[in-house]
Amino acid sequence: MRIYAPLVALPLVAECASPGKIWHFTDIHVDPIYIVGSDIYAYCNGNVTDGVNKAGAWGEPAGDCATPLKLYNSAVNFMNSRTNSDDSNFDFVFFTGDYTQAGLPTQGDVINTIARTWSILEDALPGMPLYGCVGNHDSYPGNQFPYPFDLYYSIAAVWDNFLPPDSKKTVEDGGYYSLSPPNRDEVRIISINTMYLVNLNSHVTDEDDPAHAFGYTMLDWFESELKLATSKNQNIYVLGHIPPHAGFWLDDHLLVSSQHDAPGERVAKTLCSLKFVSKSILKHCPCTSRTFSNFLSSATKI
């Protein structure tokens, strides 16, 4: 489980206006079937053991276990206390994927856990805009995302309170969206579904599969959204799960080496941050000489 908070978002370059404070969750992997006292080398699921490797109530750093609800609830309660304190004014919550335990047995279990995880966060932070993206373990089986995919209708329903109609349509289409938060026209949040860009998804590596072609379609959309946001001089956040790196993304989709370089360079002055899964979740550049593509290439591999 990783929680980065409170996290003050820093601008990519000096011209980028201060965006305020952001809570950023990623890879929480909530386990709805976590059993206290079960074997930590059996995913903290199953029967209670008499051995020494027992799962504790708050989770275990060793073994193969995911996050118990007790730990997740505690983290969210802390966020609630900090958000409501006199010295804290948080603007958004970003939840960049992998809401669920990686080994849940059905698609229904996966979406129910996503919905429960999101609902707990939404209830604890009333009025706080929440924005997410799709992670590689947010489907059953993990890593496999065909196109089209009925899963996205369920995810759109979970995110519904924070999506304008046009954004909900693109989530239903392929798990991606672009929007400005309410009363924040100076901000543009673009959430891309990296599962259509990476070789973890076998549908993407099959050139005859519709999911392969959709990755190109989504990047064309991403380019147009960057251009539109730049024309409005908006501060841009890009949400995604798997960072753009050789070995993860298909070569054609690497923003650092493809035709998408040029629009990236043009938005460098308004791009506030990229939020992907990495050891350094929020990368930033304090100087104007560093380019968007160099910024992308510096992201840490997962």
C-alpha cells in the first residue's frame, strides 16, 4: 500500500501556476477477503493458522498479502482529519489505479471492491473532487483489457459523481477522460488508460486485436486534448498507471520517441505534473530549459 499525503503539487516550470494541495493514492490493493491470523505466505486469505506467519490486523510487510480494509479505513480517516484541519486546504484527490487485491476470483469481485474503495474515500471527504485512472489489476483476469470492454460502464458508474457527461462517455468507451474540475477552469485533468499502451495486455500485442488499434486512437485523442488545454493556457495534470518506459509501453506509444513528442514540447509550460505509479510519484522541473520529453523519460520504472 502506498499513500502520498499531504502532497503539495509542484509546477513543471516556473510559469505554471500553483495548483494547491493534492492527495495522491496509488496501488492500494484493498483485499476484501483478508483474514487476520491466516498465513502471510498464502495471501492472508484462507484458514487461520497456528504457525508463526500469521497475518496481523493492520497488514504485513512480509509475505504476499494485500491491504486489509482496516488499514485502508485508517488511512482515509487520517486524510479526513488533515483535510478538515484549519491549516489544510486540499483541492483534489488523485487515485491512480490498482484499487483491488490482485487475485480476486471474478470480475464482479473486482468491480465491487473498486466501488467499495471509492465509496469509502468519497464518504470521508465530502465535497472533495476525486479523480482516478485504471490500473492493471482493476480487471479480471489482471492485465487483460479487451476493447470494447463492459467493465468501463461499471467504472463510469463508480466515478459518476465527478464526471461531466462527455467525460463519462469516454470512460464508458475506454476508461479515459479529460475535464476541468468544477469552478477550476484554469486546470485540465487528463486521465489516460495505459492498459492500451503496454505489453502486459496481450490484446495490445496482437496487431489484429481491436485493443491494439485503440491505443493509437487514444493517443491521438490525448494529443488533441493537450493542444486544447494549451490553447486555453490551462495547468495540466496527466493521470496514468504504468509510466512510459521501454519494456512496458509498446515502442510506437512511447511519448519520448514518437510523433507525440512535438505536442508534448509545446505544453511544457503548462504541464504541472504526471501522476503514474513510480518510486517518485510527483516529478517536477524548476527550470524552463527542461523539455516535456526529457521529463517523461526521467520517470522511474515500476
